[in-house]
Amino acid sequence: MRAAQVKAFGGPEVLVPVEIADPVPGPGEVVIDVAYADTIFVETQVRSGWGRDFFRVTPPYVPGGGVSGVVSALGADAPAEWLGRRVTAFVTGSYAERAVAPASALTAVPDSLDLLPAAALVHDGVTATALLELTAVSATDRVLVLGASGGMGTLLIQLAHAREARVVGVARGAAKLALVRELGADAAVDVTNPDWPRAARHALGGSTEAADVVLDGVGGELGATAFPLTADGGRFSAHGAPTGGFSPVDPAEATRRGIKLFGIEDVQFGSADLRRFMSDALSAAAAGRLRPVIGEVFPLERAGDAHAAVEERGLVGKVVLKV
């Protein structure tokens, strides 16, 4: 079968098309004919050699962890009801024509939802839905979203708006700011403005106002700058690190101010929660309440170009591979 494989740690050029053996399902597993493979920023970081203490992969390997597609074969003891079903799943090695997943990890895609937006929701839809639940965003909250024009940020804006919170998105450039407002943000702040924290305070409600919830999908210096914008007694989620590291927040300072911290470890879930959050995201998209923003779709053979586009951050929303 066709696949895209990382031959060695390095730049996007190390991700090349190859032919590899078809996967064979084990007991309780299924084979999925992949329609679309999701991409996330951390996959580009792992490909470059970052995070080897956490991501123990050795080239050559097929990257990717999320797919949408159709179940084409069943292993022993896999429920027959899944055969021919349109599904999403977390898998190992999604940049390929076919992938294996436990039947227990499958989520059915609603009939009214195309497989392209379904794939775009596999990672970010689950995490965004979970974050709104973890941080208990409500109609009385002021919410600040960093990285608001990215795949997850665009979902967080919509979900927080649906809960009737006051939502302020932080993004870069006029086009991305316009998208953030279109998706429901009450205000959008340009991070290229050196005084963006003051602008964010004004957008949240006044020069001395702060956010009850900060959703930081960026990390690094930007996340550190956003932490003081969190209200005493608020919630701060440092769940993203496309800058190369998570926000360096002082836990002692958070404790002193009564701020509840959430990190990447708080969005690691068991299979039951993964299916619940995935089902919620797919149902919301099918009903028109949630729109995954897809910046570009690349063919599988151009997976390296897809990684380059993700790293360049020029696109809004998701980059997806079409298989």
C-alpha cells in the first residue's frame, strides 16, 4: 500500500512516499481504508527530532495518529456491525492507505457529515471539547484564546461562544483576525502589536480586566505573557507547544493567586472519554453547530509539503492529507 514515511529525523523533505505491506488486523481489530489523515503540529516536531524523551519513535516510521475512512476488514472477534461503516479513529501511522484500529476505538461518523471535516476533528475536536468541559466555561466567563486561528483555536472560539462566554481571540494578521471574529469571538487581538496584552485587557472588558479562562495552544513566551492576564481564581490551560515548549508558568504564583492550572497531561484520556468527546464533536459538526476550518488538503504523496505548510503557519485552520 501507499504511505508517507519519515526516513530520518530532519526537515519536511525527509517525509517521502513509499510502498509498504498492508496491515493485518489482530483479534478485536479492524482495517480502515483511510479517506483522510489528520495532521497536528506536534507531528512536525517529532519528525524534526524534538521530544525524543516523550515520543519514542525511530526512523523509518509512518507518522500520524488520526483518520477518517471506511472499515474494510475485520480481525477475529471484531463486531461484524462495523464492516462498511464510516468511522474516525486514533491509529498508529495514519499517513497511509490503510490503518489498523481496535474496534473499541472507533467512532461512527454521522451520515450527514463528510469524511473530510470528520478527519479534521479527530485530534482537535476531542481536545477542544474536553478543554471546555475541564475548564468549565460558562456564560459568566471571559475567555482568552491564544492561537485562535489554528485548527484547535477556531474550534475553541466556537465552543466558548456557544456557551455564551465573552470570547477574545489572539491571532496574527488581518485575515486571521477576521476569521476569528467570524467564528464568534467578541473581539480579536493582533499578537504582532507589541502592546497586545493591554489590548487584550480592553477587549476583555476594560483596562484592568482579566480572563477567567485562558486557553493557551501556543506556549513559550507568548503563553508566559498571557498568564498575568488570568484573573485571580481563574483557570489557565497550557495545552500547546508549537513554539517548542509549553508555557513556563510558576506553579507557586498560580497557587498564590488561586489559579487552577491545566497541562497536556490533563487532556490524555481513556478510550471511553475519547469516544465521548469525539462523538460530541462529530454530532455538533453534523448539526452545523461546529465548523472545522480547513486551510488546505494535500495528497498523501505530498505529505512533506503538508508538514512545511504546517510549520510555516501561513494557513488558517487545519492541514489534512487526502488518501
